[in-house]
Amino acid sequence: MRRDPNDLDRYTASERVIHWVVGISFILAGLSGLALFHPAFWPFTMLFGSSIWTRILHPYFGLLMGVAFLVMAVWFWRLNRMNRVDWEWLRRVGEMVNGNDEHMPEQGKYNGGQKLLFWLLLFGTILLLFSGVVIWRAWFHFDINQVRLASVVHAAVAAVMIGLIMVHIYASIWVKGTIRAMWYGTVTRAWARQHHRAWYRYMTGLGNGQSR
Amino acid sequence: MAWQSLDIQRRSATTTPAPGARQATEVAKLIDISQCIGCKACQVACMEWNDLRGEVGHCAGVYDNPGDLDSQTWTLMRYTELENNGRLEWLIRKDGCMHCQDPGCLKACPAPGAIVQYANGIVDFHQENCIGCGYCITGCPFNIPRLSEKDHKAYKCSLCSDRVAVGQSPACVKTCPTGALHFGSKEAMKDHAEHRIADLKSRGFSNAGLYDPPGVSGTHVMYVLQHADHPEWYSGLPRDPKISPWVGIWKGLAKPLAIGAMAAITLASLFHYIIKGPNEVSKETEKEVENETRS
């Protein structure tokens, strides 16, 4: 069901599936976690059956999210290795945010921001998994001081992760033609050329005349 | 269940003030360790009044039985054999909730109304609102609350709030045969303690004193200690208990900071979109791609 034979394959079906598993479990873990974090979010407990079910389910959502993300990280880490151009891109991210992306350094499949996000999320996920296990009283009994430290780490890292994911989601809404990559795996050639020109050349063998 | 005659002054996971029109006298239980003979009548009375039946424990070489507080054991005699200046002293401490004026359990609890503090100072768990997360254990500086293995609710001494609500003293106090336990207004208990401490000092316990730790703004269960300079001798009674700074950050600064950051990102995204508009592929690029693809 390809609208245009020239569209470029960006994600395979299994890559899309694992991303949705991570995304859905992140939202479930996030909403249930926020409910337990601040009374302002307590009404979210009603989304999960009851406050007690929220407490029971939250760690399993988290575990699913963590494990699925680690699988995704194994598949994607090579594509996210930072290079000099990525740091240059990050230094000039202000131009991008300002809406002037035509002079940004040429990017491969991922830009510096996406790569940095990947590593921050991976680091955060590992911290959340470890600290989450320490405070999971249904199954584990850790020393009280470890539990106290882990409670702070878990809450703080989760808040940062939620912030990062909000930026991630907004970026996909802001940059038109992006979300379809996660629905059916393809992007238009023009989209690739504008946002990921090195990847565009790699995929099509075209556009060499324009490279820097 | 909230006792109507006991006004609630603080409620877990609640950000607005509790009704505060009526004034109540602060109450306290005074445990005079120097008069305790370790008979465990208080432990029995607690089980009796609260309908609790713990598992029959095992002997670990000391009189402590059961070995620890649990969901069925809200008060527990802890025995310490202390050799002090060539003399053997048997320090027997009745362990249980201290009913802190600034309760770490209540501060940590995420479930609205699962932990309340009455205007008289008693800290009570309302199990029907408890979700079983165990944050109260994380918050408690005295290691008191226990999660039940059966129903996954947290339990601890209620200072017999049901009895106190109708003008009775707690069951343990009622039953104590030696007068080691006293119950009344906090002021009256402090006065009584002063007399006891003066008496102990006249008998050579020069470091006798009252345990009413200021780190938790005082407690509604206080001890008279023969060795107030060494609370840790009494089965590890904390010297300067206070809510852990980690719990303080987790339940304090982290909350407004996280909410503020999330709100800021949401608003910044919205207004960025409105001010800058969507980032669309330019017509020029579309044309270039068409030319490149055709050639």
C-alpha cells in the first residue's frame, strides 16, 4: 500500500511494533507513576481500575517499558553513535528551533538531538529499572536507606524522562511528515532530503551535488 | 474510619487545609522505662483490644516475642542486657508508633486520607484508603509501619484512637500493672516525667531524661530513659530521629519542580507551534527531489 513508489523505507514493521510497545507502556507507566507522585495527578488512578490496581500495575508497566526499550536500544544503538557533526548540530539547535533549518549541518538517519535523546533515555531507563526494583515492596526488601535514595532517584529520573518524551512527541508533531514513519514505516523523499540529507543520499544515491 | 470526636488536622496526599475551627488538647503516652518489668501485659492488651493474633513465634535467645513488629503486632517489648560500669542493666523498651508531631509516614503517603493526624496529635492509618505501596515505611524515622502479607495494607499502633475518642486511655496504658505507662495531655505527661526524672537523678541516674525528639517536632509517645544520653542503648532508639533528607526532597522540592517543568514544556511546545508554525518540507526541496528523481 505504497502511495508513492519513490517513498523511502525508514522503519521495518518490527521496529514500529517495538516502538509502539515502548510508547504505550511508557504512557501507562507515566500516568500511573504520576498518580503516585503528586496528589494533583491522583485522579489518574481511576484509569487503572482503582488506586490499589494502580500501585499493583505500575511496576509491571515499567518493567515492560524497560525491557522493550532495552531491546530497541540493542537494535538502534549503532545508528545513534554521536559524531562531530552531531555536536555541531546540537550547538546550533537554536537555529533549528527558530525555524531556520536550511543551514543546519547535514544529518544521517538521526540528527544530533535524536541521538542525544536516545542516550539520555537509555541511561534514564536503566536508572528507573534499578531504582524501581529497590522500591518494589511486593517482591523485594532492600535496606531502608537504599529505598529512600531510590525513591528520589526514581521520581527525579522519571520526571526528566517525561520531559524528554514530551519534547520527542512535540518534535514529531512539529516536523510535518514524521509521524507516518511510525505508522507505516515510510517517509517522502523530500522529507528525507530536508531533514536527513546524508541518509537521503545513502538511500537514493541522489543529491550529491548538494552535499557539503 | 475517622472518629468524629477527633478532628483531623493533617491528611496524607492532601494539599488543602483540614477543618480547623475546633481546638483539641494534645495528648501523649508516657513510657517510663525505669518502672517497666517487661511483663508484656501491654502487648497482650493491644492484641485483645485490637483483635490481633500474631503467629506464634520462636525463641531467638531473648525474651522478644514475636521477633519484630508486624501487621498483627503493633507494640513489642524489646529487651536489652546492658553491662554498664560493671553492673548488669536490663533495659526493656516498649516499641511501637511514636506518633510524631511531624509524621514521616504521613508526609510520604501518596494515597489521600490513608494516613491522618488528629488534632490531639494521634497519627492513624485508615486501611480502606491504603494502597499498599509501603511509602510510609520509607518515610518513618522509627521503622514502625508494617505491610501485611495477606491484605497488603500497612498497619501500626493507633494509640487506641477509638478508645481515646470516647475518653478512655489506650489499652496498653489501662492494663500496665506497674504504672510504667501513663496517658493524658502532653503537658501533664511532661510534668509527670519531670518528677520521675528528678527521682531517677536522686537515685544516681544522673543522665535520666525525657525522650521527646525535636527532629520530628516532638512525639505523642514519650519515654523516660534512665540513660537519656544513650537512647541507642534501648534496642537502637534513634538518637536524633528526623525525616530523611531524601524523603524531604522526594516529597518536597521534587513535586513542584517536576510539575513546573512539565507545564513549562507543554506551554513552550504549544506556543512554539503557534509562533513558528509547523516545520514543513519546502516547495523548493520538493521540486529539487522531483528533478533529481527524474534524472
